[in-house]
Amino acid sequence: MNTNQKLQGCIRQKSVVNDGLAKLFPSIKFDEVPLELDYVSDVDYLGYIGEKAFGIQIKVANVESNFEYSISERMKGSFQDFEADYGGKVFIIFSLDGEIANNEVLKEIEQEIDRLKNLNSSRG
């Protein structure tokens, strides 16, 4: 992957979050993860709900994609570690030209937001 492709990928990721997720879930603060966390956790963005957070992994897709992704054992382990550390699950979003291609994941994210809000409110 050349530098231009990497730059385009970053722009598409930001578009998915800023033009998609942030507008769909305006009460959630989304932050790009530091590079070192991205490498060890396979997470690109954090969505904060109080003291907890869920993770977003963005995969660039093309029209031929079937939006199925086989998660490696290493990724499963890093997603479990993330959940133990942050309290929330990690979701994989497929980006097709900066748009969310697997819209069914939005319902799962909404359910996770509700779960984490309930966890936060039951603590206080």
C-alpha cells in the first residue's frame, strides 16, 4: 500500500466516524486511538460512554466485498483484552467510499451504547 492509499484510507475512516457515527450517535464522544493502541488492540476509534468505551475497527471495502471478515485468533484475543480494559465490545465497520456499508452493525452499536449507559448508571 502506497502513501496515497494510506492517506485515502485515513480520510475514509474519519468520514465514517465524523459523517456517520458521530451524527447517528450525537451523545457519544468518538476519539481516534493513539497509534500504539491501534497496533495492540486492532481498534481505530473509541466511543466513550461515561467511564466505559466501545471500540470501532474500520475496514475499507469495495463493491465486490461480501462484508464478511474472518477475525484471527490474535484479533479475538485483542478484542477480549479491549473489553476487559474498557468495558465495551469492538465492532468492525466496513467503509465503502467513506460510507458505512454494513448498516446492520449500527443496531449492535446502539445496543452496546444502551448496555454501557446502564452499567454506568447502576454504579452511581
